[in-house]
Amino acid sequence: MPVLYSEKLLDHFRHPRNYGALTSPDVSYESFNPLCGDRIRIELKIENASVQEVRFRGDGCAISIAAASLLTELILATGNPTITDDQLIAALESDIKPARVQCALLPLEALRAGLKS
């Protein structure tokens, strides 16, 4: 049974992977949650239809920062930015309450909006 904040979530919050900016990203988009103030920017470098680099920046709660960090790892593992809501929530290995799901999905929202623009 998942715990409120898993060790994995806390580790990604305390030591985010792929944090920072890319030089001349092919995709760059920032999403903002006006209800809580979380802000996440996702940047991608794409070559031959495959993601070669991904970074994120932002300010937010433990859930949104950990989700952004995990999202970058999921993308880099496959080179494919097609991640589902369920995959990202499951990767957090935590009991994300309905009121906090928006925090967990904010990085994915930024990714999807960036890919459409």
C-alpha cells in the first residue's frame, strides 16, 4: 500500500534529476497552478523524433517537483514524451489525494502544452 510521501517522492524532491535549463530547447513551456502557486517549466531537445535531452525548472510543493523530476526520467528512459497521467502518478509510489493530483500532473500539463505549441 502506498504511503503519503514515499521515499522515492522525497528523494526526487530533495535531489531533483534533470533540473535546470537547456540551451536553445526545441520545446519549452511553463505551466502555473494559480490555486497553490506551483510553477513548472519543461524544456526538450528533440532529434530524429526522439527526445535527446529534457530539463525542468520551477517552484512548487514536494509533489510537483518530484513529479517533474520523475517525468524527465521517464521521458529519457524511452526518448518518448508520451507519458500517461496514470504512469506519472504510479511512478511517485505515493498515495496522492484527489486534491493534490493537480500538483502531480502539472509537469505533464506543461509537457503536453509545449508539444502542441
